[in-house]
Amino acid sequence: MDIGLQISLKLDQIKDKTIDMTWQELFYDGINFGKENFSKKIDNIIYLYIGMSITTILSFLVCGISESEIFNKESIVEKITFLIIGSIGIILTIPITAFIYSIFNRKKTLYKKTSENKIDGNRSLKL
């Protein structure tokens, strides 16, 4: 979710600067930005699951269970499965977010930041 939000915010900034971009250009910019931040997110997930499972693995090693038996335990396999599914989720988030943003905001125009309805004359605040 975090990487999807970052991609959409970055594409919003790009679209505000260049109004005449096509949706394909927005899509490729989103993919490129996602590639740049992809490794950071995957590293965080790997460290999270390694940190969660290190105490379990050490406990099994202290009890004298072999390495092959440890990696066949349900709790360890579950954490490895969550790691793989989380990584696939991040991989799929990048193109899905870039595609949805580029399709829905391809005709986005900038709103005027200053009002054209100014009243001539001096304004004063009376207390």
C-alpha cells in the first residue's frame, strides 16, 4: 500500500508539471519510479520475516533439531510463504497502481491557483 501511494503521488506531481502527457508516458514513469523503490520495500519485508523467525530457528537449533527438519516445520514454512506472497504483492502493486492512475488521470487539468475575481480597491480591516 505504501508503494502504491508513493507512485500515485509522484505521478500526480509529474502530471501537474506537464499537462500534455499521454497515459502511456504516465504509466512508464510510474513503472520506473516503482522500480527505483522496489528493492527498499522487498528488503523491509525480508528483514521483518527473518526477525520474526530467528528466535524460532534458534530455539529449534538449541533443542538439537537438524536444519532440514527446521525448514520443514509448519511455522517456518508459513513465514517463508508469507514472505513470497508479500513480495509478489509488491511486484504487482507497481504496474496496477501506475496503470489505474494513468488511465483515470490522463485528462487531468490544473486548477487555477489564483482567483480571477479580484475586487478593485483597497481593503482594510476595522477593529
